Amino acid sequence: MNYHIKDAALAEEGKNLITWANRDMPVLNLIKKRFKKEQTLKGVRLAACLHITSETANLAITLKEGGAEVFLCASNPLSTNDAVAAALVKHYGIATFAIKGEDNDTYYKHLEAVLDEHPNQTMDDGADLMSLLHSTRKKQIKDLVGSTEETTTGVIRLRALAAEKKLKVPVVAVNDNLTKHMFDNRYGTGQSTVDAIMRSTNILLAGSKVVVCGYGWCGRGIAMRARGLGARVIVCEIEPVKALEALMDGYDVMPLKDAVKDADVILSATGNKHVIDIHHIMAAKDGAIIAQSGHFDVEINKKAMEKVAKTIRKIKPMVDEYIIEGKKIYLLGEGRLVNLAAADGHPSSVMDMSFAGQALAAEYIWKHKGKLENKVYSLPPEIDSEIAAMKLASRGIEIDKLSQEQIKYLNSWEEGT
Ligand code: ADE
């Protein structure tokens, strides 16, 4: 088996982490049981580019038990847990190519390595495999029956590819699942981003001013959790409806140029480029902390920061100090997605639903092979209901059902005032 990991001696530690995550992934475990029995994915050679965490390991094991051959690489140079990568190779026989802190060149070599294994299905978090397959590895694309995509940023890239009529493979946008974005993006990003700030800086959030750029599902979650710890939260948005929602949710709303002035922490979760630009950073106060939770490291204009900084030095892991015009500005997680770079990413319980969606999307593609068009699909809503029902059942929670009278009423028009 080919692989590239940091240290095989970490495998025991990694196995414990995978087992610990598994305890909070009941929905994925139910799917694993069924996949194993049915050998749902027999014949699938699946290349997956995901954050190499203990939750991803549980997904990879599920796919493997379902009959697939799985090849894993990281979807971000800083998000790999090296112990988990070691355990995947040594204890679970899953070919893994990922090292935390790998440089860009190694990152891309790892993507090439999983594509060299001749997959017939891919799974992306950020669309990097799809991007390679549509640029430098076009010849291979005919071997693919389909692909799945985990994240908002990846779905945006794939929809852009489809809009240009250049998408050559059917793709399922797992992020479209309600049981993905309403929970993973909001509660997952919310908790893990605040966790990363606390782990890396240990600042007191109570009473501090936190600016959140973007009020999508991720921004909503971050703002909610920061406020929960006592921070005074300001939201910056470009869409009027979302800005209004933030206002009515009780946050201050204003342009970033005004919000940065006395902010203690400035966070971006928009998926867009240079949201925190150099003029914002120059206007920030001495000691301001900057971070982002978007998929790619584009939201903070780090290159411009490097250009104007008099000195840059590492204070401690994941905290770099930039001296800019005599002020100290602290950048967390090297400007990469802070919740995975400086913490462990989303909790297992939320990844349970996201990865249940991934597993069911992989099954959907394999079952419909040859019948799907080259476009971006959302999974049928019944799959969302199934995932949510399994999650509720795993917590022992029952819910009400419509009566016959209510079903009839909802399907009628006669009864009024
Ligand atoms: N994305 C965010 N958190 C994650 C996690 N814990 N595992 C895999 N992908 C993630």
C-alpha cells in the first residue's frame, strides 16, 4: 500500500482518537452496519480529499467496510491530525497521504498520489481534486462515475464550472443537505472557531469586542457562540437581508472599516477574498487578533500584511505577531481556517450528520452510475429526513406525527374563515 504520513509510531494514539470520535457518531455507525451487510460500495475506488481528522477516519472506515477501496489526502495543509493519519494506515489499511504543516508542493503531490490510484469516484472538501481533474488530469475524467462535495466554497467552485458548461462529472453537493449546513456550518464552525481562539490565545471573551464578517450559516454560529461567552459582537455583511437578520438577532451591524477600530478580535467567515484587507488591518487597534474560518486562506490579505510588516515573529503555535506601523497585530493559524489549524475542527456529533450525508451521497452516485448528467445535484429531501430521524432516535427523542385529519387539511383548499 502506498502512503505518506509523518510518523507511524503515532498509530496507537490515533486509534484512540478515532474510537473516541466514533462514540459520538451513531448515524454514521448505522450506515456503516448497513453498508457492511449490503457491500453497497463494492467496486468503488474512492479518492477523498478531506481534512484528516478522527471524524474523517470514521467516514473512511465506513466507506471501506461498505466495500470501497479508499485513498485519502488532506484538503488543507494545516488540518491533518498526524496520529489519525498514522492509525488509518497502520490499523485500518487505508492509504493516506497527509502530513500536518506540509508545504504547498507536498500538498499537491498528495492530491496527485490519490489520483494516481485510478479512482472511479471522488470526494472533495473544497473541490481541489475536481479542479485537478478538470485542468491537468483531464484524461482521467472519463473513469469517474461521479463526485461529492462537502463545503460551501467547493460547491461555489463547482457551480461556476457548471455555469461555464465545463463540468465533466456528476457531482452531489452534500453541503446542500439541511442536515449538513444548518448544523455543521452553524454549530460546528461556531463552536470550533471560538474553541480555536481560546486554545491559541486564552483571551477572555467576556467583555471583549468581536467582529464577525459574514452572516451566513458559519457567521451566525460564530456570532452566537462568541456572544454566549460574553463578547460584544459586531456583524459586517454585504447582503441587506442578512445584515437585517443580524440586527434583529441583536448584534451591532456596520461596515468593517468602522467595526475594526476598537475590535479585540476580527474574524472572517465569508468564503470571499481579502475581506479583511490591509486598510482594515492598518485601522485596527494595537493588539488586535485576526483569524478566518473560510475554506481557503484568501479572506485575510496576508501577502499585504507581510509586505508592510516591519517584523513577523511566532509568539507560540498558531499565533504570529506582525508589527505594522508600530502596532502589534496577531494572526492566528497562519491565516488558514483557524478552527482546524488551531483546534480539532467541528465536534464529532455534528460531523456525524455531515458524513452520514457524504456516505449516502457516495451510495447515491454508485447506485445511479451512468444515469446522472454532468451537473451539480442536491440529494433528495428524504435523505435529509432520514439522517435527522436517525440522529433524533440516537438521542432517544420522539416527535409528533400528523393525524389523518391534519394531512387531509394540508392537502385541501375548501376550509377557510
Ligand atoms: N471540517 C470541519 N471540521 C471537521 C472535522 N472535524 N472533520 C472533518 N472535516 C471537518
